[in-house]
Amino acid sequence: MKGTGNITRKIAWTALWFGLAMGMAGCRHKPQLAPLPPVMAPVALEEIPEPDDLPMVEVPTEKLPPVPVSTEAGKLKRKKKTPKVVAPSEPPPETQVASAAAGPPSPDAAVGALTAGGETNPQTKQEAEDLIASIEKRLNGLPAAKVEEQKAQVSKVKNFWKDAQDALKSGDAEGAKTLATKAKLLLDDLEK
């Protein structure tokens, strides 16, 4: 009787595996698709003409808040001037001989040497002062509506103008003239 229980178990396991295999294989019939609707005759499309007198929609004018501008954006960072070392008033004779033997000056020397803003030409200083004064007059003469409308541009002009004044006070006439020229160009664009 021991042997019959073992055979029964084998048959049960075989039937179970066979059933699982058939279940996983699925149905072998073709799936039925729903029939398509019958084809209808084409319909002619009609064009609807647009009316000639469409009302124009006006965009409402809104006064937007001014664009925020950083006050640090236009400022130049300057290094503090170092005191000059006083050079001897007369160069040694060897240097004079070497410069005389060098011949004609190079094309770069004809353009002019760059300076760090030490000694300035009185003419440059006067031009910078005149330019700064004319910018101040032009800024004061701007209509209030224009100033309010172009607040960011006016702010940039004032920053360059103030920086030019500071540079002139510190003795940098070249820098003052450059900054004042930038302010003038921005002001020219503003007044167009």
C-alpha cells in the first residue's frame, strides 16, 4: 500500500504541472475584432467668409513698476594710488648715450605711453570739467516724465556722472573724462 500513495502523488503533481502549463499557454483561438462602421459618402466642406469689419482690440496700457537697477553695476573699482618714488632729476650719461644711439622712435612710442593717472594734462582736466558740467545741466533739464519713463537709463547716466566727478576730485582727469563721455553717450541715447 505504500507504493500506491507514491504513485497517486506523482499523478497529482503531473496533473498540477500540466494544468499550470495549459493555463499559461492561453487560449489558441483568434481574437474577435469588432467590425468597422460602414463607410459613409464624403461630405463637401463649406468655407465661411470672415467679416470685413472686425473690431480692433486695444491693448490696455499699464504702468509697470520700474526695472530694478543695481547701483554697483556701473561703478568702477579703483585701486588706491601708491606714492610715487622720486626719480633723480638728471639721468646718468650712459642712458642718454643709449637713447641717442637707438635711432628713430618706434611706432608705439608715437602713439603715446599709457599712464596710471598720475600727472595730468591741464587741457584734459579742463575738458573733463566742462563735460561733467554739461552733463549736469542736461540732467537737470530733462522733463520729469522722461526721467520717470527712463528711470534705469537716467540712473546709469547719474552713476557715470558721479563716478566722473569722484575721479576728477581724486586727480584722475583721464578716467574722469572717460566716465563723463560714457555718461554723455547714454544721455544722448536717452534724449533721442
